[in-house]
Amino acid sequence: MADTFHTRSQLDVDGKSYRYASLPKLGERFDIGHLPYSMKILLENLLRHEDGVAVLPRHIEAVAKWDAKAEPDTEIAFMPARVVLQDFTGVPCVVDLAAMRDAVVKLGGRPEQINPLIPSELVIDHSVQVDVFGRADALDLNGRIEFERNRERYGFLRWGQKAFENFKVVPPNTGIVHQVNLEHLARVVMAGDHDGEAWAYPDTVFGTDSHTTMINGIGVLGWGVGGIEAEAAMLGQPSSMLIPQVVGFKLTGKLPEGSTATDLVLTVTQMLRKHGVVGKFVEFFGDGLRHLPLADRATVGNMAPEYGATCGIFPIDAESLTYLRLSGRDEAQIALVEAYAKAQGLWHEPGAAEASYSSVLTLDMGDVRPSLAGPRRPQDRVLLEDVKENFRDNLDPLIAHRGPAAEHVPAVADYKEEGGDQPQAKRLAAKPVSNITLDDVQHQLCDGSVVIAAITSCTNTSNPAVMLGAGLLARNAVAKGLKAAPWVKTSLGPGSLVVTDYLQKAGVLDDLEKLGFFVVGYGCTTCIGNSGPLPEAVSKGIAENDLAVASVLSGNRNFEGRIHPEVKMNYLASPPLVVAYAIAGTVDIDLTNEPLGTGSDGNPVYLKDIWPSNKEIGDFIARTIGPEMFHKNYADVFKGGTRWNNIESPDGELYAWDDASTYIKNPPYFDGMTMDVGSIDDIRGARVMGIFGDSITTDHISPAGSIKKDSPAGRFLQSRGVQPADFNSYGSRRGNDDVMVRGTFANIRIKNLFFDGEEGGNTLYFGAPGSNEAKPEKMSIYDAAMKYKADGVSTVVFAGKEYGTGSSRDWAAKGTNLLGIKAVIAESFERIHRANLVGMGVLPLQFRDGENAKSHGLDGTETVDITGLDDGKAKAAKVVATRTDGSRVEFSANVLLLTPKEVEYFRHGGLLHYVLRQLAAKETS
């Protein structure tokens, strides 16, 4: 490594010596004292990786002289210290690595060239579904079903754990990846050997889940990337990025009584979405940090994708050390973190001088009020007192097809105990109603009925304050004689085994169970759509009158079609509010003024009557949580239980692909690949695959939920002998491109504007060139794509703003590539998805400001030429859309190949192709 600025120094900690790249030494040459914490991390990364090729002195100088107000225009290479994966995104990563081993051998290399060069850890947390709920054996039964469904995938991951160096797997039923990362995997400061010397450097991380940003809460710079970018990092390739702007978010005051970290993060999300932080870093500072526990910081950092930022980071301070000690970290590691952070000027003290920021927002946390978000986007915050009005405002579009708006009727306030021929309580929100029978008792479902109440997602299940808050609220509710409404599917998915331990120690797990909140598994469950089936009677009731029912979950995303295909309205809420709405049974209620129900004494019970105080919650945290819990639960975290260790897995450096498998398949990306590099050519004669509106998410593009029997993927699986009961989910089958390409653009809620708002993944096929079809044929996007590929016709997609928001699913880009879509022209892109498209050889283009498909009068019947690309040198391309009558629409679109490295990737056909050729060239040179 080069050291142009002479920053190599030595740090002695408890008798051990470490080399490090000293920021204070660089500060003798440049004024870096004003730099934000996150920019100092980037600067150290460049100093340590200076090599005269990817990192040059000018790159270091550019960050050292960072102009907070300047628009990003300087490319740098960033190399994370480690990679974290979850199994939905991790399986295709390992599949790609296995395929690359085969490919590199064909190109003259060796299998072991494809091997992670930095620590890479995969946590299996996305596969458990809530099949069984509301009973004591739910955890065991869901675990058994999980292993039966995923035995082949898990066997493949066990092969990977044996075949690859620097690759570890945390088995199922341990916890959610981001919480395991926070509680155990994060080092905060890394200690590693380089060229025979011990080095200390910041812990930085790429994760194949967008909520990797949760780790920002403890001062670790990390963010979500696509699987292909993560694979490149694992193989030692730095990631190209523009030096970002950094938005400062100043926190003052402290949360008031009755408000939670969830309410805080929903407020922050709304503010930052309005401000606009896409592609930017967000950094939290201010005196309010002293009142913000580490778990609350992690909650705020977790939702960076929801407010649109690359990261939402907090500095290292005394609270960071307190958490490291609480979570059972080694004292020597804690000493290293403190010594290194102070030596580098990365340590935060209250009252310290503020850094320079590109812009600053301020929030007095004392103004935060109880809130939810919904019914379909996390940034759409609604005050608790306004939820009833919000529900009614959003109801009419969902029921418009049923005729005149339904007449609202007063809610029935209370209900009787089960037993005899007395009906269970029912709460009516709006007509029509569906009569259903559960356990021989009749109830009524209506618009707004809560059918799912789930304590789920790393965002909140990592936070003891809201989890114990939910438990104490449940205790108080049970004492009052309240029960959950019987039509509500209740579930508790703790973020880790530690959470269950402290709920049990606090004595509140029993109370949660009395309200139906039994532990169903340790994984993401409902938050990612693994909510499982609703009771048959509830499903029939919803279908009977096409009801607009609701879910309330402590998750981070509530996009259309994500939580459950039968649930049209989804609200994000804190765990205590999830419990409250399970009792209420409807969102057509003002919990600040209307009673949850009637207590056993015959009196109405209000939310304020059972809400625990901040002091009570704090006292329980102090009494119940300690390092011994973390020591016990993470002692053998990579070992796994009997089920895991009994799974069969092959041996060998090359994976033995099974052609009969519908889970794991050698992908076609490298078929016919040679060492020859291509060029970036113009696109001519393309057909329009779809025109989409704003906020098309990766859920819309590559769904992770259930596979419908009559969908292209469902028909394919049945043709391979898989029965619908054994379909599993799209997410679980991400290792098989035959399934996933058929699932691309197949979300039941996606709207192709070809069809005036009709939902479903369909398009129009205009026939082969020269066929002169009188009428285009309506069919699934997959079927049309295969016909166009057979015709030798390229396709393109038009879209609106924020295209590709949501989870960082590489399959949203991989599937787009395999469908033959050559370009996506959108008003704006989510950061990760744009990078993923580039990595898979799909060209992202952006309309000029104020322009879109509608402003140009495009309806999808056109053929499209995209010219002037000039082998990637052009910043703008000419788009010509030719209508059926021969008239033409011409406009310019910006080419979003943002760095020279991205242009190079694109010429190679994608990032993985670039890496393969580089490795093969080294072997044969």
C-alpha cells in the first residue's frame, strides 16, 4: 500500500500494537476538523487502500477538501471491511459464486480464485413463515415446516460454508440479520493482519439487505447493496461511488411520555423524505444524543432506506461502549474501540463543535407524538389520533369498484367473553359486512378490520424499550380483562433469542401469549410478506365482499401487496400499538378518544389506561437485560441445532448442480462467455414492455411473497411436478433463475399503464417485426418477453419517480436482464436499484426534469430507438419513439452510468463478468 501523505502510525492498546492510517497526521496537511464523522470514515478508507490504481492521492485530497455544498462529481473507490448477507439475497450470491467457479475454470482459472477475501457472514432469517400462530407450539411447528420447505437451500448453504473461506453461516432460528449484526457480528473497530502487520481500522460493511443501515446506530458505516456489488466486494473489488453530500440532522431534547423510538423514526422518515436525501449520507448529531439509547439510534439508522438516504449514521461515543459491554463484547475489543476512536478524532463528546454539513434539519424530540405510517408507504406518517380519518380517506379508492361509497356506521364498542351461544365481540366499521364463524362463534368482518397484528421486523424487535413496552401493555390489558379480537392473526417474531430471554425474565411473555402473541419464529416474518395464510374463514369473509381489511405491524415497509395479498391497507406502528390494535380489531377507531373495549369490571378501557410509563419501561430494562444473555445465546452461534446439522450437503470445490432442482440452478449469465470485452451500442427497434407510474418498488418488480398457482412461475413449478402447497415463496427460490425470471414484474398490485390502472403483471405483445398484426395480444410480461426474445426484439420500460425503491433485491435487476429488457427510462431511480441495473447490463436512463412518458404522449404502442451512447462516453442519449402512424417523438435522456468504473462494467456485460475476466487474466498472464 502506498502512503503518499505519510499517515502510517502506531497505536498501543493494552500491550498490543496496531498500525493505522492516522487522520490527525493528514490533518497536519489539510483542514479536516470540520468533516462529518462519515466523511472521516471514507477518508481513512482511502488512506489505507491507496494503491496508485483504484485509489490515487487526488482521491484522498478530494475528500480531505470536501465541499459540503458542492454537487457530487468526484468518483472514489470504497472497500468495506466485511459483508453481511441474509438468506433470500445470500443464496443467489452463493449461487453466483458457485457459477463463477465453474466459469473461471472454463476461462483457464482455478476454482479457489473465487473465494471471499474479506469476512462474509450470512444469517438465515428470511425463510420462516407464520404458518402456525396463536399457540404454544407455533415456534416448533413453524421451524419444522421451514426446514422441510428449505432443506435443499440449506444444504446448499452448508456446502458454501465448507467450500468457501472467510464465509460463515448463522443457522435458522437465531435472529434477524441486522439484529445479529448489531448484537454480535459488528466489531466497530476491526483488527486484522495485512502484509504481516496487525492493523486497526473502522468496521465498515456492505449488506445484501437495504436495512444494513441499522448498524449505523453504533457508528459502523454500512449500507445495503445489490448482491452483485456484494459479491464483487467479497472478491476484493472496491465499489465505485461519488463523494456524497452529507445532511446533518440535529436532535435536541428527549422523547416525551407516551412516545417511542418508532414514533421518532416515523417522524424522521417523513422529514427527510420531504427534504430529499436520495443518494446522500445523513448524520445525526446534537445534544439530544445523550438522551437516545443505542437501541433507539439503531431504530433510526435502520430506516434509512425509507427516508431515502444511503445511510443514517451516529458517531462512536460513551453510549456505544455501554452497548458493547451490555451485549457481551470482549473488554479488549471495547478498549480498542475507545482508543482507536479517540486517536482518530472519531469520538463524540457532548457539546463538541459541529461539523460542516450540506444542509441541516433540526428536531426537538420533545415534539414527537404517537404515530403510525400508512396505509401503503412508510413515509406517510399519520398521528395516532388521525388514524380513523386516514383510514376513511384512503378507503374510497379501494372500494370504488363496489359502487357508491359504503355507509359508515358507528362502531360497536364492546364484546362479550367467549362461551355458550353468546357471540364474541364484534366491531363494525363500515358496510358491507361478512359474517364469519371462528371456533363455532359468529363474528363480522368489515372494511378496516385488522386481520394481521404482527410484532415483527428488525426495526423494532431490536429495541428493548418498545418490546418491553408491548409486554407491559399486554400485562395491563390482561389485568383489565381485555382480549385480542378473534379475527386477528397475532404473531411475535423476536429479533433474536436475547429478546425472548428478557421478555421471559421480565415476566411479560405470558401476558403477550394470553393476547395471542406467541413466538412464531426468529426471522423477518410478516415484514417481508412471510405472514402465512389467514384462517380460511377470514379469507372467505374478505373475498365475499372484497373487503379492504388492514394489518398493523411493527415493520419498516408496507408497500402494496407486500404484507399479504388479501390485505389492502397496512399500517406501521410500534409494538405496543400493534398489541393495542389487535385488541381493538379495527383501524376505524380513534385510540386517543375511543375505548379499546370493555374490561372485566364492565367499564370501558382506554389506551391511556394500560399504556406503561417511560420510567416503568426503563426500570424493567435495567432489571432484566445483561451481558450474560448475550454470552449464552451467541456462544455457539455458527454451530446450529440438530435440524441444521442433520441436513445433507455435498463436498468439493465445485458445486454438483442438480438439473432436477427447482431451488438451486446454475444461472445462464456466463453461458458462452469469452475473454473478449464488448461495447456499449445503441438500441434500435425496441418495443415497450411497460409504462409504470411513480414509486414502483422492488416488491413490484421482483416480489418476495407467495407464488400464485396461475402465474407464470406457478405454471412452471407445476410443470416440474411441484404442487401449489409446496410452492414456498419467491424469496426462497431466488437460487433458481427459471422461477425468478417468471416472477419479475409479476406482482399482483403492479399497474402497467397500458391498461388504465388495471392491476397485474401483464403487457401487450405486438408481434414479430413485419407481422403486421391487426391487434396486439394481452399476455403476462414474462410470456411477451420470451416471444420478443425469440423474435430478436429488444424491449424497454418507461417509469415515473423513485423507480426501484424498497428492498435491495438483485433479482429486480437480474430478472429485468433475463427478460431481455435493455433499458429503463424513469424520472428518478432509487440508488441501489440503479446500481444493480448497471451491474446486470441494463441501461438506466433518466428523463429530463419535468418530462415523463405522459408529457411526451407515449402510450406503449411505439417502437423505440436509443442512440448516441458513444460506447458509454455520452452523458445524454437521444430517444426516438415511432408511433404506428409513422409519426415520431424525440427527446433526450440522461445516461446514468455515473462513473468510469460503471462504464467499464457495462462494456463487460456486467460487474460479475468484469470480475471474472480480471481474475482469469491474472491466472493466465
